[in-house]
Amino acid sequence: MPLLLVPLLFLVALSGCIARTAADIVTLPVKAAGAGVDAVTTSQDEADRNRGREIRRQEERAARERARNAPDD
């Protein structure tokens, strides 16, 4: 009788692992596609941040140019 219980306990214990693995396999393509879309697209927050950086760089270049062209006193 105890010999019959051991395989049943293993079966019950492994069923959760098997179910989790099956769920991971099923969701893997969705996660991969989502990661690919995230890699090639820019969010609005990222676009705003990048635009702000570019504006600051332009302002810094303009300030350096004005300082270079300003007559020395």
C-alpha cells in the first residue's frame, strides 16, 4: 500500500509544476511579441523627454553662439 502512495504523491506534487510550465509556454509568444513592440515603439513620455533634451541642447548651442559672437568689453 505505501508503494502505491509514493507515485500518487509525486503525481500530485508535479501536477502544479506541469501546469505552471504549460502556462509559461503558452504565454511566452505573447510576452515576446510585447517586448518586441516595446523595443521598436516610443512612448509619449519618452518622446516628451527626448524632445525636452533636444530643446535644451539647442538652447545651449544658441547661448554658446551668442557668447562667441558677442563683442568683448
